Amino acid sequence: MTTQEAGLFSRVADTRTVKGLLLPFGELSRPSLSKTEPVMFSAASVTIPRDPSAVTLNDEHDRFNPIGRATSLEVTDAGVVAEFSIFNTDEGDAYLANPTKRKLSAELGSLMRAGAKAVRSRLTGAAVCTEGAFESAALFSLAPGVTAEFAEEVPSSDEYAAPESSSSSEYTTEFVDSEGVKWRRVETSKRETTVTKITDSAPADEENPNAPEEENMAASAAGQTPAPLVTPAAAAAPVQDLDMNAVFSTMASVKAGVQVEDNESALFELADIKTTGDGALPSAGVIQPAWVGKLWQGKEYVRKYLPLNNHTFGPIEIGGRSGFRLDGTDNLVQKTNGEKTELPTGSATTSKRGSTRDRFGYAADVAAEWSYLSGGAELMESFWKGIANSYAKVTDLEALATMYRVSSRDEGAALSRLVAPGSLPAGTPANSQYYPGVVQLIQAIEAITDADDDPAWAVVNPVLWQQLIFTPKDLLPEFVSLAVGVGTGEASVDGKVTVRKAPQSAFIGTKPTDPQVMAGSKNAIEFRELGTTPIQIDALNVAKFGVDRATVGFLETFVVRPEATVLVGTKP
């Protein structure tokens, strides 16, 4: 926003109203408070708000210190004349009691200029200041016959006053306007001002009878309202509405590096050129969005449950694998009853176990255009990466289903080995809503130890997981260390047992509102895949001018020791 200082103003006695010339027309200013270069305004170059109260009167352009508001804004030949009502506040009273700041200063926004001429601007505010920027601004009364309290002579020390001299003394200055024309300004001690064009046909100090007629303007005597000092450019011709030549001249100034402030305002009265809606330049589909390729679909799936077991890669026999278990040896050794007695004897049994194998895959008949024409490689590559990601997830969830079946001994019938949650130890806070989940997890881990194996993993449903992450530290058993990775779905008990969260759908046949947990040793179940998994197979389909492509894989499952797994929970 441009802050443009203006002139002095007056006040009616015994009122809170002041009036003055806020913005003179046709006069070149000095640099403003906002460091704007000297600029000249006309009636056509400034927009006045319809509601005068939109213009606030501030103290030295401090918007946090308003002292009044405009009640009238009038565009005259001299400029914008403003009338303000001083607020009935402590600040307003203080100003009226000691009005040392007697000059007005306009606040202008959206200023667009061509050289020193303002083309467009918008009056947004005003201020009282100690110094002004326009020489022609002068005091005048609010109403006829009323003496203004502020209407004394401008002191000779004022920056813009002519020096005091005798009745016959003159003060002469020369200047060049924005169009390069030279002018002479003569001011007398009687406050009379004459402006004369200096022509090239004769020196400035010589009379030339053939010179063009001089254009001049005289101010009235002291005590009366002086006419505003205007440059001849403004006096020679009436103010004209902005035409296209002025607009194109401004555009040329921008291109040449001439200062233009807020040049967007210069196009305000022109036709709108928009990208959408009424009057949009492009029709639908002309402007294309930037292509960014494949969007983020989340991170690739990382297997969570297969690695908890004995998971290996290598050859898979077409006939599978089998082995035997030796049973009944636990009680063969007995205590003897003395010397020279027969030792206890007995026999054991064996059982045979074998592996199972499942096949997974996807196939498609891909048109040859994807292989031989350009432009589709990125899309097809992303598609087959998605197939590989799907293979990893589906086989991982299949392993989770196997872990559940082994832990619960569920082969399609009722849960034959579902262990009910244990009761809380004596002395624990029974009213805690979180502590039972910790007890149930420890119960499952201890069951693996009781089966003469090393607990390695535990998988919990969302209910028990919530209990783990919200269990207060003070409610954990003293010698149990539980580290939970919030946002990871993984925890650790004593740094030895890995705990993973699984969806409730993995716990088929259990009560979804209660905590459920399965646990086991690493060697209880063996999973094996081929060294390269998944396998991609391509075959030409010449008859259809395409390529048959498939992604396949094998997962071998070998249940070695089912008793080293357990499911602790409740039935529906």
C-alpha cells in the first residue's frame, strides 16, 4: 500500500469535526512515507470508496492508533477534500487538546503508474502528520463564518513554505514535468504564484512577443482559499478517462524497466481472461494436467508371520518331505530297587509325518502392443510389481492361517485345544481393564516352555494388542520386560519373544470382543519356498499376437511339533 502525504486541514470550534485537502490533483509530490517515488494524481487516477466511513484517520499511519473516521469524501478540481469525525476516545480527546499534527496524508493501495503519472490507485485510509508532501495544500474553514482553530500562517521554517521577504521580493524556481516540458514558477511574498512555460525559441529571462501564450495560475491572497498548484499538463486539458493508449504505454514501461507498482490493477477494467468459468480462454481438454506417473500406494508388503517360523529357501521335492517322530520314551527310565535287581525295561513307538505343498499364481494374456510399442512400459512394470506384492501378502496370510490351525488343532471341527485364559494372580488389581491381556500373553508363552520348547513368537488379536500398548508400566510384572513399538504392530517380551498383531479374521471361531493370543516355538512349523520366488513365466501366443505371462510360486508346509504351539482365548 502507498502512503501519500497531503496537506493541512481545519476544525470547527466546539466540534469534533475536521476538514482538509487530503489528496491534491495535478501536483508532483515528494517521496512518500512508503518510499514511493514522486507521483502526480488526477481525478481519474484515484478510486474513492462509496462509503466514506471505510477510510480511517490514523495517527502517523499507525493503524493500531486510529483517532477518527471519514464522514465525507468529495472530489473537487483541487483534489480530494475529506471531512473527518474525531473519535470520542482518550486518543481523540488528546489530539483535539493538542493538535500539533495538522497535515493530512492519504493512504493509497493498488497504485499503478506510468512514470510520474498515477494511472490507477485506490483510497484506503488517511493520517494526521507533522509534515506534508504537497505545497499547494492550505487551510480552509469547515463552514462560512467559522474561524478554524488551526488556521494560522504556515511558519517560514516549514519545509514547503516560500521564504519570507519584502513586499517586492520574489522566489523563482524551475522544474521539468513528466513529459519533459520546462516550467518556471514565481512566488511572491504576497503568496501569489505564477507558472510559465519555458519555450525553446527564447531564453527564460527574455521576452518573446512571438512565443506561445503563457499558461499561468495565481493563488488568492492570504486568508482566502488558494487555488491548488497544478502542473500545466493538468491545467491545459481537462482530465480524460483512461484509454487503451495509456494502458499500452504502461505495459511498455514495465517492459522497459520503469517502476510499476501493483501492475495487476492496470488490467482491472479490461476483459477477464480466465482458465475456468464464464469467459474462459481454453475450452475443455485444451490445458492438460502434468503427468506424474504412478502415485504412492503405500509401502510394499513385508511378510510378518512366515519369518516367525522356520522359513527356508531351497529345492522342493515333487514328492514332498516326510519323517518320523519317536514317542513313548519319556517314562522308560525308572528308579531301581536295590542291587542285583533287574533294570526297568519298555518299548517306544514311532509316528510318520509328511509335508504339504500349495501352489499360488496369476496369469494373463498380454497384448503384444505392450511389448513392442512405446509409452506403456512404465504402466506394465508397475502392474507386475503389484502382482509380486500380492503374492507376498497372500502367502504370508496363508502361513498365519496354518499357525492358527496348528495352535488350535482345528481341522475344520471345533477348537480342540483352545486354552481358557488363566485367572489373575492373587494381589493384582482385578478392576484393571488392561492387565488381563498381559497375563494372557505370559500364559501362552509359559505354555511353550511347559512343552519343553523355546517360545519364539506370539500373535495377538486387536483387542489384546490395545491392552498391551495401553497397559501402565506399574501394572507389568516386576521381572517381565515389554517393549511395544507403537505404530509398528510389533512388540517384544524380554527381547526373546516377538509379538505381532493380526486381524481378528485370523482368529476364526473365537470371541471377537475378548483378547486372543497364539504362541509357539520357531521349529514347530517349517515353511519352504524355492530360491527364486515368485517365478515369472513368459510364453508367446503367436495366434493371438500376444504374450502369455504368469507369476507362480510354491509354499511347502511341514508341521514338525504341533504341541509346541498354543491358542489362549475364549469361544463365542
